[in-house]
Amino acid sequence: MKARTRVAPSPTGDPHVGTAYMALFSYCYAKKTGGEFILRIEDTDAERSTPESEATILDSLRWLGLDWDEGPDVEGPHGPYRQSERSDIYGQYAERLIADGHAFRCFCTRERLAEVRASQMKAGETTRYDGHCINISTDDAAALMAAGEACVVRMKIPEEGVCTVKDELRGDIEIAWSQVDMQVLLKADGNPTYHLAVVVDDHLMEITDIIRGEEWISSAPKHILLYEYLGWPMPKLVHMPLLRNPDKSKLSKRKNPTSIGYYKAMGFLPEALLNYLGMLGWSMPDGEEKFTLDEMIENFDLSRISLGAPVFDVDKLSWLNGRWLRETLDDGQFADRVTEWALNRDNLLKIIPLVKERVDVFSQLAPMISFFAEGMPELSPESLKVKNVEEEDVKKILQFSLWRLEAQILWERDPLNQLFVDLAESLGLKLRDVLAPIFVAISGKPVAPPLFDSMAILGPDICRARLRHAVSVLGGVSKKQVKRLEKEYKEL
Ligand code: GLU
């Protein structure tokens, strides 16, 4: 049977390698059967979702070569593929669930819910909704709504027994209904939560196999129940193991760059990154570590997935990338790829206006602009020194700048400039002193082309990584220091 799979990222940040991982396995699974791979944008969280984030996710997946058959920019028979454009679809299903007695309107205030939660915590119980509104009659609910009372729609959960989640990799997983909350399906503003939207969309988009991260296992009972309530066939569930840092903690940007854009900006080949992701928890029958996407599809089989915690190890990725460079690209292709990477005309056209005034002969160019085609510049604690500023304060400036830059969405010269003006003001420091270590962190040198223009060209991933690198050159920040700095940062 032809499979239809999907990847369903939420556009709330940088395109994460975990998204690429799910996309790769979903893609291979569908293509192995001659089926379709769909990209759906799950932007039900209107406050955190941004079009910029969506655009970078699309760009990154496309750069990797994971082309989707249906999606927000390709369209198809099951569109729209962006949940914010499907908002009028979900309400009717919530109504149907209420009418069939599977869901109810809940008028509880935030304060009441907080009280219930607090007392459950005190009693050492699982925190969950206590069913206060479950028996409100249709008439009473209508009267309250007419009186302007806000309400959400919650799903009913069986009081006893267990839900058996059939996972294609793990077999049957039993979860007691007592551990499952009466999930909100429709928010007070009429918008769906992830749980309603994902079930409705996967059904309407005819998804046959859901491949996603293991962090969603605990949500599966709610979804299984919704399929049952709505009388829909349940897709197969495949929960992939989570990617890990080398110390086995969940992959996090504090320990490993997690943004796909970082790997692109560092000059990794998309083929190598895909190959590496394919090696995490999966292997070729002959054990060969270097393989193409087509070879992965040809040999794809869920039974080859191992559930051990796959470690995302940048050194191993670099090694594999080196093999791709040496074994796959001939000199002509190498030249083309490196030109395409950073020495392309578009990039040079952005860089040249910044340095033209300072150059008399071309040979002066390379040292001036080499940091545009570099990974992490070579830094020493001395190189980051700022006159009359303590080293600890320099570290603080770098860390605070990093946090501000992590939250910065519009990555252009003027907003970046403003960000530092504001930061210097809140810290009560001279702008010059705040910018001095940033200059060095970004360019590796105290004198460089205009900082904000350079940062705009370099892009967010490399700039953030270079600041993180500078912090680590100064000895890094311990967990304890992070706590203290976070507190100070919040009070700025
Ligand atoms: N939007 C969810 C995420 O960001 C998708 C989870 C799923 O695949 O069901 O991970």
C-alpha cells in the first residue's frame, strides 16, 4: 500500500535538526512505497509562530533535498497546508464531539484551574482537570455563553482502564487513562489546540503513517480516543527516538548547534547531513555508513531502526562530510559547490560595498573578508578583553547579547543596531564597550567591516554560534551562573 506521511513543524524558531530527522524518515518511508510526503505547518500557537520561521524551515528542508509532494507552497488536493488557514475546519469537529457526548464546554477560570492544580500537587496526585464542568447541560452552557462567559471545549476521558498505544517500533505501550488529562481541544478564542488540529488534519489529509518524536507518546491516548470518537481509522504510529547530545541529554543548542541553517552556513553538504541523520538509529543492511538518499529509500525498513538513544555528534558528522567531499565531488564539482556556498556573486555583492572604500588592491581583500567564509574564529581570552571592563562583565555582555539575538526575528542591520543600543542602555554601559567583544566574537578581529551589516550577511545561525563560542573561550557559564545571569537578564 502506498503510504502518505507528513512532517508537521511548528514555525516557532530555527529549523531544528530534529525536524529534518523526522522529515527524512517520513520521506523515506513514503517513497519506499511510492507514496507521498506532505509538509504541514502547525501554527496554532499564533503568538509564537512567525512567517520568518516558516520560511527558514521550508528553505532548510528544501536545501536538504526533502521535497514534499503537498505543502503550503505547492498546494494539493488536501490544502490548505497551514493550520492557521484551516481555522474554520476544526470547530465543526469540536461541535460534533460535544453533540455526541464526547466533549464538553468548560467555563472554569484560570484561577480555579490554578487552585485545583496546586491542591493536586500538594496531595502528590497527577495534575489534571477535575471534571468540574463535565455535566453542565446544553441549556446552561448556552445561557453562560450568551451571558458572555468565556469557555473552552475539553474532551472526555474514560475514568478507568488503560489505553494501548500500538507503536510500530515499540509494540504495545499501555497508558492508564487516569494519567491522561481532559485535554482542551478548542481554546476560548475558538482556535484549536495541537491535539484537535493534528487529528483532524492527519485524517483529512489521509495520512496513513504518523512518524514523529517519542516525546509525543504520552499524547497518543488522546489522539487514539479522538479517532475513535470521530469514527475514523487510526493511522499507524511510529515514535522515533529523540536525538541526544554526546552526554545523552536531549539535543540542545547549549551543547550542540541544533539549527539546520548553522550546518549550511558552516559549509556542510546537505547530502552529508542527510546521510548522517540517516545513520542515527538506522543502518544500511551492509553496514556501509556513507549512503545517498536514494540508497536509503531503497533499503528503508522500519525494522532497521534501533531504539537506543542516537547521539548527534558533530565530529562524526564532520568526518562523514569529509568523506563526501573527497569521495563524491570531483574538483570541478568541489569548485562549484564552494562557490555556491559562500563565494557566490550574491554574497560578494553584499560584502563589496562594506569593504570597497578600504581596499586599494584585491590582495587586501582576503584577510578583511575571510571571516565571512569561516567557522568559529580563533579567539583567546585576551583577544576578548575590553579596557576597564572586568572579564566577568565581558562574559555577561556576550551572554546577554546572545539571549537577545536568540529572540531576534528580523535579522537586518538597523534592528540589530537597535538591539545593542537598547542592551547597552539597560546595562548602563557605553555602546562602544558592549560592541567591542561582539566585534571580536563575530569577526575574530577588533577592526572589521561594519558590524551590523556583517552580522546581517552572516545570518543568525553563525552569529549566535560565534557568540556562544566566545562565551566558551572565556570559560563558559556554569549552570549556577546561568541561573544568576538569567535572573539579572529578566530584570533588565
Ligand atoms: N507540531 C508538532 C511539532 O512541532 C508535530 C508533532 C506531530 O508530528 O504530531 O513537533
